[in-house]
Amino acid sequence: GMEFSDVLACRRALRDAAIALRFEMQTVKSDKSRFTAKCTSVGCPWRIHCAKLPGVPNFTIRTINGSHTCGGISHLGHHQASVQWV
């Protein structure tokens, strides 16, 4: 899968993708060795799991269900578009 330099780079890339594709995600698990997130829309099966590669700080996407059934967000604002992102 796609590789990132560390967990923060992985989270930034996923945040940028969520904003560009107009969906919001919720972190399910995030620690030094893994990151899992899901779509915030009720019933949408989109989910991603990233994990640290052994012996290096790099993270890679391990599994992704890339199919959104929610149609994206339709409200103003975006949960991932924080002040730091802007």
C-alpha cells in the first residue's frame, strides 16, 4: 500500500483526502504503531487501517474499504478542516 514517513504524515494525507472528497472521518485507533479511521456517516462502510513497518518509522496502508455509500457531507464546514489545516 501507499507509504508515509510516519503516523503524522499518514494522518495528514488522510485528512487532505477526506476534505478533497467531501467526507468526514473519525479516528478509531491511533498509537505509535497503527492508525484506523472510519467514515462518520451512519451506515457507511468506508474504513482504513494503516500500520508501522518493522524497523523503520514509515507507515503503510494495510487495508481500506474505499467504497463510500454515504454520498459525502452536505452541510457547511468540515470536521477535518481545522485552523492548522487552513
